[in-house]
Amino acid sequence: MVAAESKLAVPMPEPHSRKRLLHRHARTSLLSACVALIVIQGTLRALIAGPMPEWRDPTFEIKARRLEAILKEAKAPPYLIVMAGSSVTCNLFQAKLVEETLASCPHRAGDAFPRQVVAFNMGNHGSGPLTQLVYLKRLLERNVRPDHVVLELSPHLFNGKDLVDIKRFPAAYLSDRDWETIKQFNPDAEMQQHLWQSALFPAYAHRLGILNSVGRFLLPSKDKVQVWDSGVDERGWGELKPVESERIQANARLVLKEYESVLRDFQPGPASLEAFRQLLELVHKERIAASVVLAPQDAAFRSLYSPQSLKAFKGIVGELCRQYEVPFVSAFDWLEQEMFNDCVHPNSRGAAVFSRRLASEVLMPVCR
């Protein structure tokens, strides 16, 4: 009986054998985790570089992809008009109405416009001349070549020595080509290191872009970015519905209070002017027709600028436009007070007035 029990008993490994076994399991687990991490990071990097670019910069990519889809649906290459600018442009440029106005305008001797017109609104919140420069370069890299570019010029976005929109381009948002443009304006000495970190660890660098795309409800309000999944039409226009007069007045008081001290000593920054110069140089080099439009602002907001400073600013802009053969159009006073919801952002009434006038007075003569 004792002999049988001894045969059935399983011999226990020696202590040093158990230790080797545990070490082997630990090494295997660590190696598997490292391989999984590399695979996940590499997969995310490939997705961001390929089918999911909106995980990098959703504010640009979602609109850009929508524009690309519209162009693919066209039976023949259309006459493409793009307006770039800030949230003012987003509310101001009613692209579909621009298309309809141009289509109904006589081209010559009563003929209709000879090509299909596609207009698109590339306005994004907080966009100044640097954003316009980066966005146009990105479109050209994708072989999306506008026939005409309308460039918003809002003086308050040029105010101060620092670029208003430099913060729109953290390292995680940038491709290598973007960095070639951005680095001359970014004083952050550690930016190159941030770029490498973003490339090596996209799961961390692009976490907000990914979550905004797949799990937006999980994010607090401060981490949500504009993803243009709602609130804009198929041409990128964000309609701002008119509000009652009392609401307009209340909104105007808040905006005027915010900007009164800021614009009292209005001075355009050298960095903003340089980004604007490079933007004009780009359209001139690429032989893209362009118009610089001084965006409409309410009379009360316009009064915040020092007349002398504003005149000097217009002179600088006008000289740059002449140098690069780009028309400079002042739409500063095109809209009445009730056509804004807050002194700066036009409502749908203002957008309709501006878009029709832009199409008939500015775009149609150039298209001819």
C-alpha cells in the first residue's frame, strides 16, 4: 500500500527549479507585453497616417475629407472656391449660396457659368494667417487645388507680438511637412522632442483625438474639440440662427468688454504679418486666384480700434496684396448690427447678404 502511494505521488520541483520557472514566465510576459505595445503603437500610427487622419487633427481633417468626397462625386473637375479663416468665416461664408449665385450670374453675353462651381467653407475656430497657411499647404499636398481662395482678414486676430493661432498646432497635430512651416513661428525649444514622442507613442499623443472620435461622451467639456460632426452643412457652413435684439445687445456688451482694452493699443504682430506674407507668396507661386477680404464687423466693434493703427494695418496689408497681385476687398461695413449675434459672428441673415455680394462683386469678375 505504501509502495502504491509513493508511485502516485507527484515529485515537487526543487526550489531553484521553481524560481527558474517563475523567471521564465516573467520574461515571456514582459516580452509579450512589449510586442503588444509595439504592435498597438504601430497600428495606430498606420491608421493615423492612412484611413483615420482625423485622429491627428479633427478640426481640419473632417472638413477636408468632406471636401474630397464632394470633388470625387463631381462628373467633371469643378471650379473650386474655398474660403479659409476663423469661426467668423465658418458662420459667414454660405458656400451653397455662393454656388447658386455664381451659377445664376451671366458669364458673358447672357451665357450661364461654363463650369460647375463647388464652394467650400474651411473656417475653423481661432484660425489666423498661420492656420490658413498650414491648411492650404495640406490641401495642395492632397492634390486638392482650389481655383480661387478667399482669405479672411480679421484685424483682431493679428493683434499682439505672438501668433493668435500658434496654440492650435501642438506636436500631436503636426506632420513632418507641417513642422517645416510651424517651426519658424514656434519658440518652444522642446517641440522637436514632443514630435518624436508623438511619433513613438501615438496612443498617448492622440488620445484626445481618438476619444473625440470614438467616445466623445467620456470626455469633460474642456477636452472636447470641434469635430464638425454636426452643426455644419455639407459645404462646411455653420449656420448661426438670428436671435432677438435684446440678446444681440447683451452678447455685444460681453464682446466689447472683452476686447476694449485689448484693441485700444492695436498693433499687428510681426509673426502674424510674416505668416500672412507667406500665405500670399504661396498662392502667387501656385498661381491660384485669391482674394483677401477684410471681414465684416459691427460698427461698435470697429470703433475699438485706434483709427491710426487700423489705417496703418490696412496700408501694410494693401502693400503686400499689391506685391503678390492679390485683390484686397474691404467688407468691413457690409453688414448691419442686426446681422450679427455678437458684434463679430454673423447670423444667417448676415451670411446671406455677405455671400451673395461676395459672389457677384468679387468672385464673378475673377471667374470671368
